[in-house]
Amino acid sequence: MLLTSETKKEIFAKHGKSAADTGSAEGQIALFTHRINHLTDHLKENKKDHSAELSLIKLVGKRRSLLDYLAKVDVFRYRAIIKELNLRK
């Protein structure tokens, strides 16, 4: 997947505080979600791509860790990002 810098800036501008704020939990969760959705679509077509499957598992774990952190620190931000990205919980 070619994730261009323009795409990253759009994701961080939409979900983070600004396009340059790449460290916010919401921005990182949104970026991981974008990559997870792409890898999921890729794996539907290429079932035997084990390296992509491993990458997907790692990304889901990273996103889960950030979501757990956000839920611990600020529940309102956690609920907002869950609702915004249509993640279930």
C-alpha cells in the first residue's frame, strides 16, 4: 500500500488537532484504522499472504493498546473516536 504524505496529512487533519500533530492518540488510531482496512481488503483477495496477515495482527494490537490508553486517560475522547471511525465496542 502506498500511503502518501498527503493522505497522512488528511487523516491527521481530520482526526488529530492539526495536520502536523502526528503524535495524538486519535490521529494514530485513525491512521492504524486506515491501514487495517486496506490490509483486510488485501487479505480477502490474497489469502496466503502470511506477512500481510502478521502485519494486520500487529496493527490491530497497536490500535487496541492506543484505544485502551485513551479509555483510561479520557473516556470522552475515546467515545468520540470510536463513534467517528465506526469501531464497535
